[in-house]
Amino acid sequence: MAAMVSCADCRMTVPQSDSFFGTDGSVLCARCHSMREAHVQVERGRAAAYEQASGGGLIMQAIQMSAADDQALRGHGELAAIRRPAPAAAQQACQRCRAVVATSDITYSLAGESLCPTCSAAYDATADRQRLEGSLWRGLALGFFLSVVGVIIVHAMQRPDGEKRGALVGCGVAFVFYLFLLRVLAAGMH
């Protein structure tokens, strides 16, 4: 059985045959060794840019050295981003049962509530739609029998959109009905 060693940077246990020694004598896994070597390469690039900047005036030299520093900073930043572990899966709480589940497992109700798989299975979209849209027939009755007053009541009480539409339609139907009734009564009087 191969001897196992622990990486000095990431603390991962690797076989001794797959390990490397860093310049400071520490034991490294292949990934951490490659990362350290990449950082060394970035610094070599900065040193080479400094050497090229040695010719010319002081202002040009300062500009070229600053550009080399910026390039090295970006290189080290990119290497640090590569080395970072992957972010944990995002999680979200169900708004009904408060269970925390992965965001990929969340579904949404018609009202926009986040639902876990358990609550989603028991979710009744028809009842939720009825609650959100309101009763068209209730609005129609209010608009027909109370006319404009019914429309005002429905809007003042901030009822759902279905009831508001029903009240407007009921008011319109009542208006046409009353006009027809007046026309018939006026024709009967002559």
C-alpha cells in the first residue's frame, strides 16, 4: 500500500508518489504544485516586463512598470479564482412549510410563493387561481344589480381583477338592458 501524505496548501491526502515538494520544502499535491508554479510564472512575466521597461525615460518606465504590475495582479487574481472551490448549491426556503431545499427543486405558485417538492405536490392551482382572480359572477351580479355603485364598491374594496371585470361587464349589460326597457316602455306609451 502506497504511503499517503497531506498537501500543505489544500490539506488533501494524496499518495506520496503523486506529491511534489515546494520551494519551501512543503509537500504539495499536483494541483497546488501547478498553482504555485503558475504564480511563479506570473512573477517571471512581471520581472521580464521590468527589464524591458529599463530603457527610455522615467515617465515611460513608470508607465510600463505600472502596466506590468496590473497584468501580474490580474494573473494572480485569475489563478486565485481558478483555485477557489466551487460555490455550494444555492438553497431557498419553502414559503409554506419553511423547509430549506436546493433552488433547482423549487417551484412557484401562481401568487409567486416558492414551494418545495412536498408542498408543490399538494398545491391546488385551481383554488389559487380562483383566490387570485376572484369571482367573475359575483362582480357581474354587483355590476348588474347595483350598476355604477356596484363598480365603485368593487374598486373601493380592492377586490381581485376577475370581480372588477365582472362588475364592469355587469354594469354594461345592465345599462343596455335599462336602455332596452326604457325604449320598450316609451314605445308602449305612444
